[in-house]
Amino acid sequence: MGSHKSEEPYQPTMNECPPLKEQATDQLREALDAGDPDKKNFHIRSALQFEECIEATDQADHAQAD
């Protein structure tokens, strides 16, 4: 009997993911390229979420420094 591989999709670790700023920029580029309004909306919302994460991380870093 062969080995059973997991059917779960690959999830990159934090070290393998591009920086949040780069991901936000990529989402904005995708929005510009999207012809479908729903896809454009999705990518814009994703970019905004990445920006919120960047802001929250910056605030946490500043709070720890104080």
C-alpha cells in the first residue's frame, strides 16, 4: 500500500511569504489588471487589509519600543 499524502493545500510559513507591503502592492496591481468589477473589488479590499496589518504591526512595534 502506498503512502497517503495529505489533501490539504500548501500553506507557506511566515518566512516564505513576501512582506506585507509587497503583498499589498501586488493586490493593487491585480486590481488594476482585473476586468471584472468583483475581482477588482476583491483585490482592492485585500490591499486595504494588508495595509491595516502593516499599520497594526507598526503600532505594536512602537508600543514595545516605548
